[in-house]
Amino acid sequence: MKASLGILGVALGASSAGLGICALARGLWTHDDRWLIVGRRAIFFVLGGAVVAVGAMEWALITHDFSLQYVAANNARETPLLFTITGLWAALEGSILLWVLVLGGFLTFTAYKFRARVTDPLVAWASLIGLAVALFFFALMLGPANPFRTLSNPPFDGQGPNALLQDHPLMAFHPPMLYLGLVGFTIPFAFAVAALITGRFSEGWLADVRKATLIAWGALTIGIILGAWWSYEVLGWGGFWAWDPVENAALLPWLTATAFLHSVIVQERRAMLRVWNLSLILSTFCLTILATFLTRSGVLNSVHSFTESDIGPWLLAFLGVVAAGSIALIAWRGDRLRSPGRIDSPVSREAAFLVNNLLFAGLAFVVLLGTVYPLLAEALQGHQLSVGGPYFNLMTTPIALALLLMMAVAPALPWRATSTDVLRRRLIIPAYTAGITMVVALVLGTRGITTVLAFGLAAFAVAGIVRQYVVGARARHRAESERWPTAVRRMVSGNPRLYGGLVVHTGIVCIAVALAAFGAFTTRREVELARGQSATVSGYTITYLGNRTEKSPQKTSVAVLLRIHHDGSDLGTYAPAISTFPGSNEGIGTPSVKTGFLRDVYLTLVSSPNEKGRVTIGVDINAMVVWLWIGGAVIALGTAIAISPELRRRKVRVDREPVSAPPEAGPTPSEEPEVVPV
């Protein structure tokens, strides 16, 4: 019954997508609005089909219906309820189900948002493109990725999910957030293609997809941070980012989407970079398909890739069609895509944003090359190559530092042009702050030019952000005679995109500082201890107290008990463990972590007690890792602010700061909007 219900849901979604495409195509061809309305209504049935299919699969997982091949391979009777539910995205077929569910949600949100413009050709073409993407993924489930295949002789118990996927509750959040981000970029992609087809590629379509793009970008950012946290808490290697190909696959669309979110401001303000913005959003969607291919086709050997399948050729063919179609559309409209605006001065905000975009594009190319080159070399020459951390760290660090510099400088630059005097006034305090920070870092023993520069540029950026808030709030306070807290609140609510972006930049700075500190101040050692013996690592004394074995239907764990002392303080007992799961002969390490604002004590059990009763313990003293997670939370807050609605009541005009002029007395286009709502 569950298999039949699931197949019915998939068939409903696929047929509704096909019907919607046909209806929209006929309506656009004949200019008959009735068919456009039918096409819009089909979107809701696409979501309904996805909900039915996902509900059937979750029903089968929760009731342990091992007559379904997917359930038998990814579930067991003793699997805890949380990991039973998350089994939906534990392997290829279930993750495609999650994909169509998320896509159906985004398409429905779009259809509802533009319900008053259902006959608008731009919206109709965007809906058609979105339905075409949905139809492709439904077709995968009707063919090579069918999640509802049945077994003629169902087993009494299933194999259970991969051991790594049932060892931490982050599995309930990390993959769904990644899918919200990756799938969400279908909406701006669809509108970009629609703009090219209809010839309406000025600035209107950008406003139509602004919120969807921000939601997708924010979800992908949070998904990447949660993935790093999962790696840190589960894999037991002491780090959080290893430049693994699957990690890179998620990072690539994030880089191009971040570039788009910056350059789109230039197009909205100066009507520039039209081809560039269209190329970025089309590339972002292509990279999401590439990410799906890399993670779900079985071509990669990765701790983050848990499936092998034969859908690789399907995904590659779809990627080829999308990429070729995108290039053809831009070439077709090339003559009409020329922007009326131009960069008036190399020292201007639009010039800085262009440099920022080129840096993001360069970073994406470096990551893409390091990720794809080993696959190409193996396919063409039969040689297996590995591109690891040394390549990525060497190539990406200079670009990352340059991006940190541009993040600090760009918001302080006015549009069009500026004078040396204005530039000096705006950057003098952040520059002094950066210089003092680097001197203090050197005095405190920081070594390495990269680390010192990272701390200095982070201070530069924070000082610039604080300056923008202060100048904007001061102008509001003077213009409206409001109290400072009220002035700040209304300033942010009046321009949420600007101030949400500044909060996001603050989160990025937190992450940059954490990465620099982690690379410079982390200590790693392995110690072998007998019961009652102690060892000291970076001032932390670790004493081996004994071990214990815990058995449950889900797993068997061997843990060692370690007492930690630091500077005369007892930090408590730690219990790193190695667990074995039914159906798996390989032990899975579970680190024990004591988190602090400045450092983490990260302990792993390298080897269980031997015949002499001795154990080997991995001891990592990791600097400022918690600031990665804090930075992620700040980015989430900034994204929420940026997508919040602007509060518009009566409008009050605020004077701009002149380009060459006397002392700074009020807001500028870079710090406060021309019209401030109150």
C-alpha cells in the first residue's frame, strides 16, 4: 500500500508538472490567459504529489516496512526515531524525494506571491522553467532513482542507515538546510531565463526574485556551517573543513550566489553588470546540478557521499542542456544586454563591487579546478589523483584576504566617485584600528604574516561596520530628534537590506577570525596512557581513569574516562568513544569536546585498551572554534533582517554628504538611503 501510494504521489507530481508546462506553453503561444491560469494551478498539484510521496516514504520508514527496498537498505528496527525520520535523505532515492518536496514548496510560494500577475509573460515563463526542472527530478524517480521499489522476499530487519548518519542529531538539520539553499536557486534561475526569453532583462526581474535568492543563500550558508559542525563533532579528526570534494560541491554555488548578491546592488543602483548578473545566477544553478552529480552519482570517494547510483549520465545530460541553453540565450540577447551605466571612477563603490565579484569568481574557479581535475584526469588517463588541503590553502588564502579587505573598504566608498579627503575621513579610524590590532597580535606572540593580516583586516571591517551604524543612527537621531535606541531600531527597519547585510558581514568576520586563529594556535598530539597515568598538552593535564562499555540495540560503544585539569582547575571528565553498529564492522569514533570562547579541548579515542591496558588518545587544543558557530548564527540573523519587510510610513528626506566637502555631518548613499522611512 505504501509503495502504491508513493508511486501515485510521484506520478501525480510528474503529470501535474507536464500538464502545467503544456498549459503554460499553449497560453504563451496563443496569448490565452485561461491556459496560463491552468498552468499556475498545476503547480499546487506538483507540491501535493511531492507531499504524498514523501509522506508515504516516512510512513514506511517509521513503520519499518522492509518490503520497500529503500527502507530495507536505510532503516532497521532498532534505529532511533530521529534517525528513522532522517533516513529519508540518507541515500539517493530519498534525497531526490526531498529535492522535489523543497522545489514544490518554492514553486508554490512563487505562484502565490505572483498570484496577481498570473498572466504576466515573465511570471508564466519562470513558472514553466521551474516546472520543467521539477519534471526532470520526478522523471528520475519514475526511472533510475525510484524510491518505491519493492522486494519479493522482505527481510525481517533492515541494514540500518550508514553509521555516520545515525551518530549525531545534526543530521536532522544539515541536509535539509543544504537542500533549501541548493534547490531554492531554481527560482532566480527560472526568472533569469524568463527575462532572457521575454527580453525584459533590465532591473525588474531582480526585484521579483530578491527575497527568494536571499532565502536560498541564507539556507545554503547555514547548511554549510552545520555541515562543518557535523564534521567537527562526528568524524573525529579535529577539524571542520577538509576541502573534501563534497564540501566543495556545496561551496561552489555559494560563492557565485554571494557574488550575485553583491553585484545585483550595482545593477539596481547604476543599471550595470546585466550580463554578469545573468551569468552568475545561471552559473549558480548549473553548479547546484553539478553538486548533485558529484554527491549522488557515486563518482566520488568521500566521507560525505553515502550512495552509488547510475543517475550520473542523466544529471550530466541535464547539466549540459541547462549550460548550453543558458549560453545560447545570453548570446542571442547579447546586443540588447549592454548596460547604459558605466564605472565613472576606479575609486567608487561600483568599482569595488566589481573587484569583489572578480575575486569571488576567481575563488570559485580555484575550488572548481581542484575538485573536478582529479575526475577528469581519471576519466582521460586512468590515473587516480588527489588534490588536497595544501593546494586549496595556498590558492585560496590570498583571495580570501583580498575579499576581507574589499568587504572592509567597499561599503565606505560612495557611488560614482569620491575625493581623497572624503576617503581619508571614512577610512582613517578603521585603518588605525587595523594597525593597532596587528601590533597587539604581534606583541601577544602571533606569528605568520597571513594570520596577522587576517586579524588586522577583520578589525578594519568591524570598525567600518560600526562606523556605518553610528553615522546612520546619528543622522536619524538629528533628523527626527529620536532617542538613540529608537533611532537605531527605525534605521534598521527602514533599510533592512543594508543593515542586514552589515550584520552578515559581522558574521563573516567572526568566521574569518576563527579560521585564522584555528590555523595559527591549534595544537595536536597523540598520547599513550595506562590507567592512572597523566600527560600534559599545552597546559592541559589529561589523566586516564579507566574505560567502560555501553551496549544498546543501536550500537556498542567503548569509552575511556579522562579527567582534565588546567591552571589548577578541574574541567571534569571526558569520555571519547569508539562505537560499532549492527551491519558494520568498522568502528566509528565519537570525540568528546569541551567548548570555550577561546579554545576547545577535543579528545578522540585513537585505539581501544590493548592487552597491557594502555590506550592512545588524540588531544587537540583548538583555538576559537566556537566563533565559527557564532558567526553562522550572526549570518542567519543578518539574513532574517535583510528579508524582513521595510517599514514605510511617511517619508523624510535626509541630506547626502557631498563628495568633496567639509566635515561629515550626515548620511551618504553608502550609509543611509536617500529616503528614510519613519
